[in-house]
Amino acid sequence: MQRDETEDGVTRELLEAGIPKQDIVLAFHPEDVRPYTGYAIA
């Protein structure tokens, strides 16, 4: 996910749809921070 400027959040919707955190990359976080987010790193 490059950016999420929606009110409810696309990330939350993905999680509610059953997509595991380890399959979601929060690309708006720098690579050195991603290991600490609980989501996929790349």
C-alpha cells in the first residue's frame, strides 16, 4: 500500500476481509521502519 487517505482506511478493510498482516506491505513507511510495523516488509 503506497498511501491511504481514506476515512476508514483500506488497510483495515483488507484485514477485515481476511488478508493477513504478513501479506500487506505498508510502503508509506521507510524500509528501515517496516520490520517494526507488524506487517510485511516487502
